[in-house]
Amino acid sequence: MDLQDKELQAGETVPVVIVGNGPSGICLSYLLSGHTPYLSADSWHPNPLLHSKLGEQPHLSLLEQDLEYLCEGLEGRSSNPVAVLFDSLLLPDSDFGLEHTSPLEWRYEPERAVPHLVLGKGPPGGAWHAMEGSMLTLSLANWMELPGLKLKDWMSDKRRNLRNDRATPAEIASYYQHYVSQMSLEQNFACGTTVTSVTRQPDSLDGAPPCWRVTGLQRREGEEVPFSLLAHNVVLATGTHDIPARLGVEGESLPFVCHSFWELEAAICRGELDQSSDPVLIVGAGLTAADAVLAAHHLGTPVYHVFRRSVTDPGLIFNQLPKLLYPEYHKVHQMMTQQQHRPPPPLHEHAQNPPSSVPSPSPSSSTTSLSSSYSGYLSFPRHRVLRFQPDHKCVLESDTGVRSVVQVSKVLVLIGAHPNLSFLDNGGRALGINPDEPVSCRRNPIDVDPFTNRVVAAGGPGMYAMGPLVGENFVRFLKGGALAIASDLAKRQSDERNEGEAALSRREWLQTSALV
């Protein structure tokens, strides 16, 4: 869709503008387009309490029901109650490996549709189009799907087979793009758009409801064309992959220090890394860091792996994944555990050892576990980077204060990412749970009402946030944010309609009384 200056063309305000066209924005668009969930006839839910509550008003859609009431007593792997509720209804008992039929049925009711626009920089699917295409997703394939289109059915139609019930990011990106087309949502999507500003408009004197101004640029015919919209409601759904997190140490801007997995791929493609290269230093203990370890290890390039946690820390993601379902990540965890650097103890309590040089990792190295068979890899648990030097040396420090120096060919700092909220005042910092810190999807998400996803500190009504911005980093649970927002918008629309009808009735009564 081309975004001309719709405010000037149409002379009206868009009811909802969604900033971000990843799975969060797609799912919300599906609900706002009139696709409505109901409790299906003769349905059954394995949770008897939830099943009983759902049966109290089966004639009402899920959008019309009291979500807070339905959420009471539910437990799940998300801190957002509506996310747990919707996940339980879409995938009952999936945490136990069971595949119960969902008690929901979806009805297309166009009279419920709310006009909206979904703005995104690239094609529908958001950051999934930029992810490495061959790695398998962490989540099970059915956890990645959106309502109304089974991912397994779609992949079967494409003559593709799921590997270990998981899919590649490239397949997921293609699925999301196809979903928008299959569900006839294209007219709501304006791709190639970059939002540059979202500001609160002052209340007008003519009594019109307050709104937000959304401005930005859209790529059209090889050039960027500015656009400006007025919206009654704005939904922040930009995800978290825009700005890589940095260590903030000396030398981090040196050319051999990178902050994305794709820079490793590019270096491999250019032939810069092979078995004879100095080791690649990978910083981080998340799944992207693990993917980088696997990629370098497969190439035969030696790897130093630095991370702040202990390998036995229960907060480490590898300690939370079933070994049979995620064998490649279990392999990385084995490497982290078995092939550890053993720093020498401090000379005495208050003395600091001089930095020691660490040899390139090999099974015969005295710094490694003799029982390990993972050649070319060495982990540094409970270490941090002190500085990077122009001579490709990196100084590391253990949690006991022992320093080591490693010689590297390239560094990948893979410690997460921050959302790009530059289109908001002060980068949206005031919207976080801690307004003194930048918004971070894991450490400082946007503060929202748990049952409506309204932004608490928005400075006016009509601003919502969902997905990673509110701490939901898995597609499985971000769908709950779409339900919360669509439900709140539907109830607000119903309240406004009822207020309008009541005001009309009062005027008619007054006119009748005047005639009498």
C-alpha cells in the first residue's frame, strides 16, 4: 500500500496504526480485521476451572469476555496473564508435549472489523526476514504459527518436512508473509515505511477525540516519500532486533569487533576465516552466541567463548532446554562445560596476577579438560571483557580478578539487542518500568496494563505496546498481547457506541418534553 498523505486525502483519523509488521502486528491485524474467537460447540479444555468459566457465556466472543476473570488461577511460562490464557486456549497442555484440539473456533465477522494500518520497514514478518536462514528455531513449529493457519499444513503444501518439529527462520518468515496474503490482510499493510515520529496531538477545540500524529518515510519507486497520519490509537510492536547491545568497553569500535551474527557469516563468505585463523572471540551466552559457536566450529575456526554466568547457572538458557529436542544447543552447553579455561589462582588475597597469555585452544592445551573431545574451542565462564586492543589482543578478567590476554582474528559481541524507539521522545525511556533506564526487552520492558496492554506512562489514552517490547520474546506468547489489545479496543468501541446512543436518547427525550 502506498501511503500518500492520508490525513489530507481522506480528511479523517485512522482508528489504529500499528508500528511494526512482525508476528505481533500480523496477529493483531488478523483480530482487528473481523476474525473473532468463540468457544466452539461441544468443546473441551483440559483445565477444568477454565473450561467451566468458558462455558458460562458461550454466546459471547472471547473479545467480549472478562479476560481478567478468565486469567485467574492460570499458570504458564509467561509473566503476562493474557498471554498464558490465549496460549492455553490455542495450544492446550503444549508444555507437556500434548496436542489437544483448541476449544476455540474462528468466525469471520466483518462488522466487528476496526480499520487499521500496519507499518513496517520490510515485508510482513519483520525481523524474521533478516535472521540466518538455516538454523532451526528454538520454539516448536506449532508455537510459531498464528491463528487460522496451521504451520504444519502450510509446510506440507509447500512439500517441506519439519525437522524435529522445528523450522528454519527462513521458513517462518515465508509463512508469515504468506499468512498476510492468505488471510487477505494486505490492504492493511504499508511496507517499506520508517516511522520517524509519534507525538501526542493537543486536544482540539471542536470536541474531537484526542489523537496521535505518526510521521515517517516510505520507499516508493526508488525514493523516500514523507507521510503523515493521524491515529486515535497507536500500537508499538517494533520488536527488539534493531540496535545490538554493546559492552561499553575500550576498543569496542575497532574494525575487528562485530555485533551481529551476519558479520560472521559475511567474513566466512569472504574467506577471511578458516582452520588456520586466529580464534574468533564470541561474547555472550544466549542462543545467537551459540549459533555463532556452531558456525565457527563447523568451519574449523578456533573459538574463544566468554560469558558472565557459570555453566551451571539455572538462568542460563541451555539449562532450560530439553536435550533431546535441542541437540545442537546441548552440544554447545557440553563444550562450555567440558572445555573451560582454568585461570591460575591469585598470588595472594590482595594481589593481582599479571595478565597471562592464553594459547589457541586445542585438546592438548593445559588450559582445557583432558576428557574433552571438542578441539578448537575454549570457554571462559564467569569472565568479562576489559578491553580490545588494536593489535587484535583482548584482555579478559575472571570474577576472581584474574586477567588473561587472548589473540583473536575477530570478535562477535552477541549479548542481545535493544529496540529502536527513536521515533518517541527521549527514545521512549519514560515508558519503561524504570524510566531512568533505556527500554530493554529483558531488563526494562515498557510498562503496560496486564489485561489491556495500554501503556501506563503514555501521556494520553490510545497507546498500546506488545511483543518483545513488553517482555514477550516468543511468538507463542506475543499473541496474548494481540488478544488484550483487540479486546480493549472492542470494549471501548462498544462503550462509545452505547454512550452515543444514550446521548441521542436524552436529546430525543428533551425534545419530546419541550413539545409537551
